Amino acid sequence: MIRMLSAACVAAGFAATLAACSTVPAHLAAPADVRSPHRALAPATVLAGAGREEVAEAGEWQDLNRRVAPTGGAHAR
């Protein structure tokens, strides 16, 4: 009974998903048509959000790990 109910729920969800996808946007239906409405594209920079990295000085690896480890949580001292 549970398997049949589960299968019915999956089938209903799949049918609802297909029904929601029944209309295709114009810019996807005819991508080569220049008259179809489209969203303006904004250029994105490749380096957006990149930061400058500094070379760490040589030292004990345990000290370096403590310096870069996240603070708080279950393993905090």
C-alpha cells in the first residue's frame, strides 16, 4: 500500500513538473530570431571577488594551521 502511494505521489509530482514546463520562452524557442524579446546581458569580470594572496612565512605547520583555522565550533580552544 505504501509503495503504491509513493509511486502515485511521484507520478503526480512528475506530471505537475511537466505541466509547469509546457510553455517555452520565446528566446529559447527561436534563439536565432532577433525580434524575440530577450534580457539584456551584463558583462561579468573574471576577477570579480578575487583577492590578493600573500606568501606565508616559514614556520611550524601547527602554528600555520591555527592561524588559518576557522574560529568557534566544536573544536575551538
